[in-house]
Amino acid sequence: MMTEARQPGLREVLLVGAAVLVAVLAAAGLTALLPADLQGVVFHTPLLIGVLVVGTGVVLWRILRRPGP
């Protein structure tokens, strides 16, 4: 017997979008408060690539470790 998967509605999509927007604005604000030397590290090194690789790894690990039905 197949069960119907719950699909996110407009409200959920807008809430996630708003949360992402707030997180990005907060990160930009915190970066602006850093001293110039640390801002250079953020803007002129592959720091973002490392964050994305680690974040992707965490998400994939959680998906693989999720208990089955």
C-alpha cells in the first residue's frame, strides 16, 4: 500500500526562504563587524568552498543515517 508523501505548501516554502534570507543577512552583518584582516580571510580565501563541502557532507551523512520505515 502506498502512502501519500506530504508536500510543503506555500507557507512552508516562504518560511524557509525567509529563514535563509535572515541567515544570509546576519552572516553579512557579522562579517562587516570583523577587523579588516579577518575580512580578508573571509573574502580572499576558499573559506566558503570549505564550508559548503563540510555542510554537504553533514547533510549527506544525516540522510544516510536516517532510520528506514
